[in-house]
Amino acid sequence: WDITDSHDLALIYNYYDGTQDRSSDSDPDEFEFANHFYKKGSESETYTAIFRSQWTDAFSTEFYFTDSRMDDAQVTVGPKDMGDHQINVDGFNNVVYLGADDSRQANNLFTDSQVLKISGQFLAGDHVISGGYERENLEVFNIFVQHSRGGEWDYYDDSGANPVACDALDAQGRWDDPLCSTSGIDKFVLGRPSRVYYGSAGTTNNAQDAAANYENVLNAVFLQDEIYFPNSDFTLTAGLRYEWFTSDDTPNYNEALSTAIGIRNDSGIDGLNVLMPRVGLNWGIKDDLTLRGGIGLFSGGNPNVWLSNAWSRDGVTNVQPNIRYQNLGNPSIFDGGIPLEPGRIGGAIPTELFDIVANTGVDSGSTFFNNLIDPNYEQPQEWKVSLGATWDMPWAGITADFDYMYTVLEKGVIIQDVSQEHVPGNDTLAGAPIYTAIAGAGQENLMLTNARNDGTAHVLSMVFKKSWDWGMDLMLGYAYTDANDISPMSSFTAGTSFDNLATNDINNPRSAQSNYNVRNRLTLDMRYARDFWGDNTTRFTVIGYYGEGQPGSYTTRSEDVLVVDQSRRHLLYVPTGAGDPNVSFDPGFDLF
């Protein structure tokens, strides 16, 4: 709406609603029945208002406000009160899944983000001075309570060494025969789980009470001066941006956990701040050659759910106990060996687990499977240095862009298990640290913190463009990337982000090739447009790319040497030969 010649107003409304059916566990060694799938739905609604004013020939302002609400839900396809039953087949790695996936029994994220931006621009000779203030108010309601409706029931396969005669027996027969061991299917048929998980809100056993509900405000002020030197067609831009968080919300204090690990678990993000200087240049060296570059500090972009885990997994709000029934003789649910809370078969909860959750409160918090934020956590930041050029080549009307960017990631986000420690001198012969459980510190208490080491990335790209008068546009691009990071942080959950990292040092990983690195990539964009019928334009587009696969690592399984209760994530040590002093070879081991 052009209110006057000097003022205009824009109002924008967007709405989106969509769902997608997804599998939960679909690796080659996994099979899931249809009731283990889930629906991922997202509904978003956005209101935006932009008011621009040209007060004088030299001074203009812009007022921007948007309110964006997003409701993201993940709902199991099967019965919501049916637990997640995981049955091992032919060993430990092959698993059959049925029932509601353990991570979708109570899973919903709602965010309301309100962004206000007030900016102004002033022309003074060869200077363009701009500045302003931004404020993002974010409200988060995140319910992620695993195992809350029916729990997770695991049935391990112990039948690998059975005598042949055991094959002729039924499940009960193998259970009764002292020479036989039962398979995962046998245990499922007999109602004898190896391990059961259950989770809900402490005291109430109502999953809704375990949701993370918090609010924070990200403030920013910025000032920039863009200077143009007309005699040399050179533009220099320099500016500062300062961001800081404010929040009155902190996770619930868990005295038992804080005492056990020696770190308070109720740290939030109030006061996080970063000052970001930036300088850029653009130089028209010749009519057909332009040089550009810059250096600056940048921050932001980390998912809020990484922070919200500290609210929803504090050991008081969201309690996640489990019982290893394999260590208790594998009692059965059918003969009262495992008393159950009322509920359907396959969805009822062991009374003992239900009571653990009911009896957990502020004064009796759990010291197992918790998340927290490091009290000394700082905002991650990246230094970026770039240099590029655009050249109108003298051959065939081709335009070429060449760009190089170097990035250093400082204070990157990682997850540490503060329930384990490395005692100096307790190392493998090859020098890898051996971690052991800290007495009385619980298990898998995972802390969001900053990496001690920096990540780096080199990106080199070339783009060639050509247009023909008869309607064809062609673009061919190549990019080379060499990116290293400390942790890929591949999941919204702390546990998965901690586990999905191949390393030799779980709590202090070194910089290594990024999981997301695509070293070489070619891109093609070809477009043709022509008015075949009157002034109606028809367009044809062909887009293609070729890229190298993402990197992988060889790892070894070691549950009791390098780390407590984790496996298959330690970088494989490759012997130098038969005489390698770091390796003990079994007699008859095939060295070649």
C-alpha cells in the first residue's frame, strides 16, 4: 500500500500445513511393522508487516515485524498405548520392531517467534551509514518424552550357541531345558523381556508435565558505514554487530544430579553475548573485472532444541528409568513375575518403573540419563575470510565467478558425558584415553558445552555463465570443499549427537573431516525460454549435479575398554605390521 509518495506499507500472511509418513528404524539389519511408522506433521502460520519511510532525500527508515508460529508433531501410526517392542533375531544387531516407536510416544514442538527490526539509512556524501535494533522473542513448548506410552521392551537373542537339539523345542521347551538358551522371539512369546524402559514426568506420571516450556529474547544492535571511492570504483564496508540473550527461565534444579557430578544443572542462556566486527570490499578494477572480499565474525543458527533438552531431561521433570531383567532371571509378565500397571497387553508398564517415576521429585532427582548446559557455555562463532572475482571473459560472452572462503569455527557445540572421566595415564598403548565411570555420578549425564578445538573449512568455487539471444541460459559450476569440524551434532537429542561421532576421545574430540563434507561437486543449470504463442512465455529448465559421497570412518566395537556403555564408535587402530607392539595377535591370526 503506497500511503504517500514517501511512505508504504506491506502486509503478508503465510499458512502451511503438511504431513509425511516416515519410517522409524529402516537400516538394512532392521525390520519394522507398519504400526512402528509415524506421521511427521508441520503447521505454520506467519503474519508480517513492513513499513518503509523516505523522510528526506538522504534519510530513510524501515519498521519490520513478523510473528511466526510453528507446530511440529511426530505421532505414531499404530495404537498410541502400544509400547515399542524390539526383538533381536540371529544375534544382537538384527532387530524387528513393532508397536509405537519409543521416540514418538510423546513428541511435539511448538514455537512462537516474534521478530522486531527497526533500521535506518543515512546518505552523507560518499558514505551510506546504516544502523538499527533487532529483537527476537522466542517461546518454546517442546515435549519429547520417550517411552511414555507403553515404554520400550527389548528381547535379546541368546540362542547363538544352542545345540542342534534345541531347534526341535518350542519357546517354553527351550526355556525349561538347561542346555538351551532362548531367542529374542522366544522371550517375546513368553513375556520375558531382557530390558524395559519407561519415562514420564516425575511425581505425576503425566508426560505433558515433562515438556520443556521456556522463553528467551535475542537482542541485536548494528552499525555500518559503506564508503564509496568514485575515482577508483572502490567500495569499503565496515560494521559492528552486537548480540545478547536475555531470559528469566532456567531448568529445574536437580540437587542430587548437581551434587553427584559437581556441576549445577540449572544454567540457562541469560547473558550470552557476542560482538561481531565485519569488513568487506568491492573493487571494479576494470570494466570487465570486479574483485570482492571480506573478513568478519558470525554467529547463530544452532537449533533451540539443543538448549531445550536441558529443560526436558533434568532428572526431575522427565524421569527415564529402566530395568535390566536379564540380570534378574528374565521373569515373565504372564505369571506375575513382573507386576504391571493396568493397561493393554503390550502397553502396560512394569509397576516398579511406574513407582520410580512417581517417587521422583525435586528432593529425589535422578542421576541417570540427564541433559544440562555447561555453566560456562559460550555462543559459538565463526570467522569467515572470503575473496572472489567476477570476470567478463573475452571469449564467447562467458562470465566467470571465482570465490574462495576460509572459515574457522570457534567454541563449536559438542556433547560431553560428565558421568565419565579420563584419569591421566589411563590410556591404550596407542595413546587413546580410556574413560571410566565416576563413582556415584550416575550414567549418561550429557552436557551441552563448547569444543576446546576449532573446526576449519576451505571452499573454492567456480561458476561459468553464458546467455544466447535466442533464449538459452547456461550455468556450469564447480565447488571444492575441505571441511573439518569437532562434532556433527547430527540429532536433536543429546544422546544421539553424542553417540554419532567416530572418535578416540569421547569428551575431547579432535577436529576431523566433517560428516557433511562433499569434497567435489559439479552443478549444471540450463534454461530455455521462448514465446511460442503470442506473448505467452514457455520455459524449459534442466538442473543436475554430481557430487562425491560423504565421508565415512572405520570403527571398532569396544564396550568395556575405551568407554562405558557405548560401542561401535571408536576409530579403528590399524596395526603397522606383525611386530606392532600396540597389538596382541591371537595364535593363528591371519595377518595378510
